[in-house]
Amino acid sequence: MSSFFAPVRFAQWRSEWFGQPRQDILAGMVVALALIPEAIAFSIIAGVDPKVGLYASFCIAVTISFLGGRPGMISAATGAMALLMVTLVKDHGLEYLLAASVLTGVIQVVMGIFKLGNLMSFVSRSVVTGFVNALAILIFMAQVPELTNVGWQVYAMTAAGLGIIYLFPYCPGIGKIMPSPLVCILALTIFTLATGLDIRTVGDMGQLPDALPFLHWPLVPLNFETLQIIFPYALGLAVVGLLESLMTATIVDGLTDTPSDKNRECRGQGIANIVSGFFGGMAGCAMIGQSVINVKSGGRGRLSTFFAGALLLVMVVFTNDWVAQIPMAALVAVMIMVSIGTFDWQSIRNLKTYPKSTNMVMISTVVVVVWTHNLALGVFVGVLLAALFFANKVSHFMYVESKLLSENQRRYEVHGQVFFNSAAKFTDHFDFKEALDRVEIDVTQAHFWDISGVHALDMVVLKFRREGADVEVIGLNEASATIIDRFGVHDKKEEIDKVLGGH
């Protein structure tokens, strides 16, 4: 996919924007309606006015629709980002938050320029599965307060909403025309207004703005002291935002069977956060729940993301009286559908057949994310465990065979990968007390990856030489030879003297 800094081919542009306009517009409507209470809730979490989250969701969604690397993905204000803002807002106020949002965007653009999106290749499938399952659980848990200490009417409305969502697609003739989540929201809103049912609505979440956002330079001193205050928050926001965005992009890639440009997404998210900060909004990132809603509702193109952001602003500013009447039960039903659809139920069945290490990585990611509500920490733990298990598994395939060529000559044939986790095992295969005149170490079937592996080979060679044997290393591949020539000492006389002198 071409960078947004280069001209995009017309055919690709047309496909991404107008490949299926009707489905994208309808899906965007569903997303816009579902974004409103979440944006308000995330504003409350961060300790700012609801309009800050709503303006951010509009700015980020519209900007990313043009500049993002993943068509059909929804980006806006998020809970993961809001949690990181609480202390900054409490200690320094809104203006510093806006400045931190702008700096967050700058950092993300730099990360995109340096192609840090490629780091997603280090995230294993088990970590992605754990991330998805954890978010599904968090999405469901976020709906629990709306279903606690409420009347039976709320439970009935939520159940009715779920019935509409899952049964409407089977209606002959009309089931495929409109997304069932949109039908759920419209039907329950009309029913509530018609019956005068007294249940919690979107208007009860907070006051909706009645004016368009305007360009606003953050009113903070432009000095080093300000940078010291906002940089730690901006760096944390940038990392968490890109992590959630890139993980969400990977998930949407799988749902739509289409690729995405992760580095372009990094740059796009950065510019979107800069725009948000300059228009009175807080930093945000991709939203897995809203992205799944969009995809499940038929949204695939950039038009769905643009329409979600644009319609969100139109609704909260010009039709806020009507939007305020939407029952929260309808949106809770939609989000429960999202949590059910997001959770990878196959991963439960796979626990019986997958390796224990794979299951442990997945479960650990879920537990850490759910326990801490910190997506970055959960993914970090998952990636770390996956790397450790992989290193341990690879080290088991390293072995050394020994052949006595004559009475005083032996050949050792090394097979597998020699690195930090297998270096000690490599050394243990050699018998240094055997009386030999000549030793051949054949590494044709081996590869030396790091300094630990090179050091292990050095020690083996030098120990044999200390015992009086003539040692020859044969069969080095080009990559192994390069690292050994650079860091090894067994063929450097000065270094040999130092090492043997130490013995």
C-alpha cells in the first residue's frame, strides 16, 4: 500500500473510498451512535468535559480516514489512553493535556517514519489471541455498571436488543439491507419514546456540546519545563496508542482478509492526534470494539470511518436533543454483541491441542490485560514469554555428535542454533580431558547467532589448545563467520595469550 506522502493510484483510491458506499455509510451510522456514550465515558475517566472526547473522536476518525493505513478501522478517543491522562489533567489541567496530545502525535509520526510498525512481526499469534480475548472481556465488563441496580425494564430492553441484533439478519428481504445493530438502536429508541419508558439514556451520561470545534493553540508556556511535564505522558500515550492501533489493524486484517500498511498507520495516527490536540480534543487510537462493529455491519472502506466521525459531530451538535434520547440499553446490547463476536471461542477448544507454552502465553496476556487494564503491559508480558519459550524450544534442537577418526584425532559435528540459551549446552558436549593431538569442530550444520555463542566456541577451542590439542573449526557459514571474525578470539594471537595466561 502506498504511503500517503506519495500519490495514490486512482483505482486504489476509488476502491478504498467508494467500493461499497451504501454498506459503508450504514456501518458508519452504527459506529457513530455507539461512539457517543463511549467518548463521553472516556472523557469522564480522564477528568475532562465530555466535549473533549467527542471532539477528539470526530477529529481522529475523519483524519485517519484519509491518512490511515487500514481502511475500515475506527480510531477515536479510547479508555486505554484516557487512563494515562488522569494524573496529568488532575495536576496541570486541560491545556497541558492538549499539548501532550500534540506531542503524542509528533512522537507517533517519528515512529512511523522510522518504520517501527514493522515490530508487529515480533508479536506471535498467541499474543494477538490473548489481546483479543482480553479486550472482549474488558468490553463486556464495561457494560456491567449499566446492568447493575437497574429495573427489569433495562434487562428486558437489553435482551430485546440482542434478539434484534442476532435475528434481524434472518428476516427475508430486509435482513441484508440494514445492519442489525442500527436497527436495534432505532427500534429501541422509538419504543422508549413511544412508551415513555423511564430508563437511562445517552443524555444522562453528560451534556452534549452545542458548537463546532475550533482551532485552538494549547495555552501552555513554550519552554523546557513544559516539555518535562508533558513528555513522559506523551511518550506513554504514543506507545500505548500505536500498540493498540497496530494490534487492532492486525485483527481487522484477519476479519477482512486484506492487508494494511502498519507504518502508514503509525504516521496517520500521529497526524490525527496532532489535529485533535489543536481542535480541543485528547489523544486517541484505534478502537477494537468499534472496528469490529464497523466490520460486522458491513463497513470495509475509508468512507465508513469518515462517515462515523462526521456523523458523530453532526449528531451531537445539531441533533443532540434526539441523540440524548437513545436508551443506553440499546448501546449495551450492541457492545455485548461486540464482546461476544470479538472473543476467539476457538482458543478455548484449542487449549486441549495446542502446546502448553502457547496456551500459557495466551492466558498470561489475558490475565495481565484484564487485571491491570494496561494493554501495553499485557502485550509486553505476552511477547516476552513467547520469546523465552521460543528460545528454550530452539535450544533443545542443538546437539553435538562425536566421531573418533584415529587414536589421537576426534571430530565434533555441531547441529542446530548456538546462542545465549544453548551456549552452555554446546560447551558441555566436549570432553576436554581426552588425550588428543587434533580436534576438528565441524559447524556446517550449525549457526552462531550472538556473542554468547561466539564466546562458547572460543572457550571450547582455547580449552582444547590448553590441553595441547591442535583445533580446527570448519564449515562456518558466511553469517556465522562474520560474527566470529568480529567478536571471536580463538584465532587472534594477542587475545589467546590473554585468555590462556589467565588460566
